[in-house]
Amino acid sequence: MRKPSSCSEGKIIEKQVKMMNEKHSDMNLSSSLEENINIFKTLFTDDDTIVTRHIQNSHDPDLDFFIFYCDGLVNSIVINENIIKPLILTKSLKKDELIIDTLLHQVLLVNEIEKTNSIQKIIESVTYGDTILMTEGSAEALILNTKSFELRAISEPNTEKALSGPREGFCEALLINLSLIRRKLRTNELKMKFYNIGRKTHTQLGICYIESIVNKKILAELYKRLDKIDIDGILDANYITELVRDSALSPFRTTGYTERPDVVVGKLLEGRIAIFVDGTPVVLTIPYLFIENFQSNEDYYLNYYYTSFSRMLRILAFFLTITVPAFYIAILAFHREMLPTPLLINIAQERHIVPLPATLEAFTMLLVFEILRETGIRMPSNVGQALSIVGALVIGQAAVEAKLVASAMIIVVATTAITSLLVPKLNSPILFIRIFLLAISSMFGIFGFMLGLGILMTHILNLHSFGISQITPTGKLQYQEVKDIFIRAPWWQMRERPRLITKNNTRMK
């Protein structure tokens, strides 16, 4: 007889919680402590991580306080020594309308305290590691900063290792990441503004820029796009990337990303805006230029002759990795007369025993390479690299010996694979571009190959990032505008910043 009663009681509680969750965003605290306690007990029903405690002043038992916090997110020492102990031992406390202000200014020993009457604000704070203090007769509560949760140590990012330069990288804590930037840019012109996105996660974003350098139009456009975001949760920086990007269907990025503080500071000094997302070490930078795909953080720490050569090599590698398979198929399938006779004879001798057409052969080998690459990424690091190298060697050699593919195709695929490693920022676009060029070249030969390149170049020339052209930010080919594009000029010649990115283009006088 008791089970139905218990079941109906559970349904009533569930209904109350649901109704409370629907309207708590517009609710405020009342002056009744008991009523406030019941509200939060209802909102946090079935949550055993929420710790509550009633506290009475030892000199005046009528002074009743209530604190609650989320276990595992707080510093217990701060709560015990700086909150509970003063509340119990302070003699001068009086029960009146100003008791909250007295606690705020004279009693509590916490570095950061905020006064609020918003239930929504209290929920967001307690689930982020703050402690909430309420008392009888006051319709306001105090939000006490007691955050303390385990974080990953600052270390060099695995994806952006450098031979020279700083060895530190971002972690998952927003404030720590911002402090790494503040330590390098010691000026009051560095601005950091917080932004909350996500109906459920309430993820905090940090918008960072230099006031005297940033383009205010780009900043306004960023805020405009962030205001349009209405989503349950933000768990990673890529959420923001896809929600604010310009060309939604383009395979190319329109926002930069990095895990290195020195890279972010360099972008800020050029007038860009950095977007930090709490919970991820990846920081976004806008606007993003296409040439940044070929730039490395080491370019500015090593000799400019060497870095200029390396950058041109990366640009060449990009064109090789997307064009070599398509060009090979176009020549072999439609324009064999363009090959030297000895080379044509050798290729023909190998190909007459290969069962697959050249186009299908190319698609198959490229697919095998992508499978090996993806497997190497997903495997543990000490195993993945060895697996990728050994797998490629074994499969390639076995395929040639079994007469399934020609030796020339192995060379083409190997060239494509090796050159793609030089431009890791373009791995995703390269895959789709390579397939597109290969398909159109297999149908129309050299004409299709040139048509595909024309379509690709037209698309790249039309890419924009927050209103700024990714290829020609100023539309001018002046030396000061191209000094850091195909080459990296010495620092004593880079006197100006890109003009449309910043309102203050003078870097050096």
C-alpha cells in the first residue's frame, strides 16, 4: 500500500522540479530564508553533490545563515576558515536589513564577492564552484569565490611543437589561459571581456583584443554573430567556429586556431581578436587570412632566409598534394603523347598486367592511405606512427608485387602523402580538393584539370573572414602588404600591420 503513495509523491516532486526549471530564469529571491532554501532544494533534487549547511552565530543564536556549494568544485579550506569561522565567531553582527552589506564589507574573508537576488545567477555560480550565502530577512544572497578544481598543467602542445621559442601552451581553464596572455602583454590597452553562451552549459567565452589596434567594425560584427547563437551547450571552440564562420559550406577555415600563447599574442599585435572558450585549450583568432595556413610559429624565431624558404616549400607542397594524382591521371588517360617515349613504354609495360583502370587505382590507393593515416591518429602515439609507416611500406610493396597497382601509382600516392604532411592546417580541405580534381580530371583530361584549378582559385579568392578578404586584405600588392606572405621579411622591414585588419597600422617607426 505504501508503494503507490511513494510513486505518486515522486511524480509530484518531478512535476514541481519541472515547473521550477521552466520559470527559475525570471525568479528572484524572497526575504524568507526558509522559502529560499525550499526553492533550491527543489531545483537541485536528486543531486548529491550539493552540500548544504545551517550556521548560527555563537554570540547571537537568532542570526541564522545558510550556505550551499557543489562538492568537488570548491576549496574546503577557504569555506571553513574564511566563511564559516567568521560567521560563527564575529561578535558585532546585528540582525537588520543591512546585514548582507555588513557581511560583504566587514566579515567575510574572500577575495571576490558578488551580491545578487537572481536565482538563475545563483545556479550558474554554484555549479561553477562558488559558494552561496543566504540569511533570514534579506532578499539578496552573496556569491563567494571558492573555486578549486583539478586542472591540467601548462605544457607544450603536442600538435604545435617548436624547435625554437616558448614551450608553454594553453590548458582547459579560461582564467589561466587569459593570464598567459596578460603576462606577455603588460598594457592597459589589452581588453578582456566575458561572454556566456549555451542554455544548459552557460559556457564562458573570453573576447580578447588590444584597444588601440583592433578594428572596431570587426569587433562589432563578432558580437553581432555571437548574439545570434542560441544553442543548448558549447563544449569546444569548434562549436563557435561553425556558428560564426562566413562561408558555411566551404572546406577552408575562416577562423584561426592555436594552443600557443605566443601565437595568440602575435595575432593580437596585428589587430586580430582572440576568442577563448572555457573548457578547451584551443583559442580562435579572427579575422583569418589564407596565408596563415602556411605560416608556422617558428617562422618568427628562426633566421628569415630559412623560414622564407620553408614557407615557399609549404605553398609548393599544397599545390603538389592536390594536383599530382589528378595531373597523372589526366596525362595517362587522355594525353599520353605528352609523355617521353621511354617513360610511356615503361608505364605501359607495367599497366598491361594491372587489372584496375588508372582512375580506380588512384582512388583505391588514396583511400588506403587515408585509412592508414586515420588509424595512426586514433591509435596510441607510440604505436600509431609505427603502424602508419610500416603499414604503408608493407601494403605498397605487397600491392606492387601482387600486380594490383603499378609502381608509378605508388610513387604518385607517396608524393601526395608526404607533401600533405607539410600543411597540417589544410588536411581536411586537401582531402576534398584532391578527390574533386581527380574526378574532374578523369572525365575531361587536362581541360578538366585546368577547369578544376580555376574553380578552386575562384573559390579561394572569394573567401572572406568577418568581411575581410582572405587573399587580398587590402587589394594592393605593396611591399609592406606582402612582406609576410610568400616570404618572411626581417623584422626591421616589417614596419606596418595589414591595413584592413587594424585601425593602427604602424608597428615600428
